Amino acid sequence: MERLQKIIARAGIASRRKSEELIVAGAVELNGRVVLQLGVRADPARDHIRVNGKLIQPQSLEYYALYKPRGVVSSVRDEKDRRTVTDLVKTSVRIYPVGRLDYESEGLIILTNDGDLSRRLTEAGRVPKHYRVKVRGQPPERLLDRLRSGIRLSGERLAPCQIKMVKPGNNSWLIVTLRQGRYRQIRRMFESVRHSVMRLRRVSIGSLKLGNLKPGESRHLSREEVRKLYSGTAPGRRHARVAPRTPSSPWYK
């Protein structure tokens, strides 16, 4: 048995929030009776659920890992008619990207129609995300310490993060670990200390790794991978005082 709004969202009719609005507005029927209260549960395999008079057919849950290339938009559609991440995954199910990577960035992004997992993964503070970042010049440790402690950008205080220098030089490679995902956060952080980002690739989201995927490639997540993502976002873990781990194997090119 599942909540009605979850069943409606999974069927691709509307988002979870919009589904709740449809219920309150009297647009949803369960076995011939109008439902007006949230919290009502149903069995999508047995019960007849109609939205605005139309019988819905719940979709199965699907989960994908995609290597988003640079020059692709992290959304379902784009007003400028640019390629989007959903253009790169072949499925008849309506899926959505979990979180975003900006247009110039690349790397791991999850696409799914599981609204519950999406909400858990995007809730601030729950899931560490690791990025491989190439910046101009070699930022000194004193500047990196400023970024690690959480700087103020555009009047907003950013959460502390973890930064590890792995290949110093004229153009340096670093690993950055965030538990917060503000708009173009890493790019803005390094621009603020005058070491602009040349390349940015996300290599993991919680327990899920980019692995051997190449730009534009995607794959189904295994049942075990989905289970680990759920386990890593379980209630109670959000406020654990554990520093995010940083990959130690060489990866830079």
C-alpha cells in the first residue's frame, strides 16, 4: 500500500507536490470515490485510481547513472532547444535528473522516476558528492583553508567542504567533496580566490561511482546500488558528525 500522491507521481501525471494539490482539489478518485484528504493509501495493482476522470497506469521505477557531457543541460527540457540529459537515456518511462550539473560541467548524474529517492538525495547535508576539479594556477593552502571552512558568497554562507590537492602545478587538480549543492558552487568558490575552474567532473554521489562510463553513456542501476543509496540517506544520518571521505586513487589526466 502506498500514498496516493506517490502513485500518481510515479505514473508520470505530476510531481509529488502537484499530485497533493490535485487530491485536495478533488481531482482524484479511488475506486469511484473522490479523495480529498492527503495520507490515503492504495494498492496500485488492485485499486482503480482516476485523475481528472482518466484511469492511471502506474509506471515501474527505473534508475539510471549517466555520464553527463559538457554542453548538455541537466533538465527534462530546455527553452533554448539544447540537448538535455533525458535525451541521452532511452526509456519509455518519464524520468527526471536528480540535482544538477551546470552546462559546462560533466560527470555522474542520476535519473529516475522515484520521487522519494530524488528528495532524499537532494536534501542538503545528507549525501557527499565528489568532484575532480582542474583550476588555473596552484592555490596556496591558506586560500584552500578559507574555502574549506565555508566562505560567504553573494551574502550567503556556504557550508564547510573538503578539498584535497592531488596534482599541483601551473594548472592544478583537486578533489572537492560537497554536502551542499548551490548554483555553480565550486566554480564560484574558486573564482572568489582567483583560481578559476578549467574542468569539473563529478565522480560520485554517495555510494554510487561514475566508474567506466564515458561521456553520453548511461546504465541501469542494480538493485543493490539503489539499496545502498537509500541506506546512505536514511533518517538520522543527516546530522552525523562524520567528515566526508575523499577518493585516494589516482585519476587525473
